Amino acid sequence: MITYLALGIFLVGALALGCVFVVVSQVARRGPTPYPEVAGRAYRLRLFWFFALGGILAAVFLTALPYVPYANYRLASGPAAMHVNVAGSQYSWRLDGTVGTGGKVDFAVTSLDVNHGFGLYDPSGHLVGQVQAMPGYTNHLVLQLSEPGDYTVRCLEYCGPGHSSMFMALHVSTCKTGCCC
Ligand SMILES: [Cu+2]
């Protein structure tokens, strides 16, 4: 089925391309068109597409903007039960606080030197969430972790020759309030 679909798309595309070649060769036989005649048409066409595409982009942007989840995510998701400060530096992570599955965890992530990428992987090795670690800024990553176990924090942005060794084990317990259980 997919093979026939691909063949159909290819044939339609090839036919369309062939038509373009025929039209171009016919137009080229007429000889050069005087520049002022072409320029006027081209400028009008350019102006039309500028406003048409600009209008479409503005409409899409204004329609989609209220649905961007990031700005209100922390408020809408309710208060976090656990707050953890994370600081990245070449080439290690420092993390204070305990992390559990009993509520939302608010990771407040910053960097002590260059940009890093804070990435949290679950015990199966799947990426659970990630946020930039930037010097001078604190970015928040709010997560509800579903399973306890040994997670891994990895750096997801190249930060120097030791980047590949910048990872840390993070034990996630079944705590409800970030206590030490
Ligand atoms: Cu790195």
C-alpha cells in the first residue's frame, strides 16, 4: 500500500516537474522580456506575498500563543511537594534535596560556569525531562515522577572536553514530601 502511495507521489511529482520544464523552455523561446515590464510585475507579486504570508504567520502566531504551556505550567500544575536546587559545573552536578514519587518535584536549575543541559533519565534510560542550566539564571523544571528507582542526570549540552563524563546517579524514593525515606 505504502509502495503504491510512494509510486503515485513520485509520478505526480515527476509529471509536475516535467510540466515546469516545458513551460520554462516555451517562455525562454520568446526571447528576453524588457526589464521594466518584468520588474513592475515582480515587485507587485513580492508585495502581495509579503503581506499574505505575514498575515498568515501573524494569524497562526496569535491563535497559537494562548496555548503555549510553558508560562503557566508551574501555576497550573499546582504547588510542588519537593524543591530541589541543581547546579551544574564543569563537569559535575550538585543537587540538594531528596526526590520522591509522592508529589511534584520542582527542580531549580542553574550553572556555576558555562551553559549545561540538565537531563533526567528514568531507570529504563528514558528521558523524563530536560531544561537548560545557565549561569546567572534559574530555570524551573516541574516533574511528577511515576516510578521510584535509580535515575541518572546527564548533561545534554556540550560544555567542554569532559562533557561526556558529566552524569550523576539520583535515587528516587517513594517519599510523599521529599523526606529521607
Ligand atoms: Cu555538558
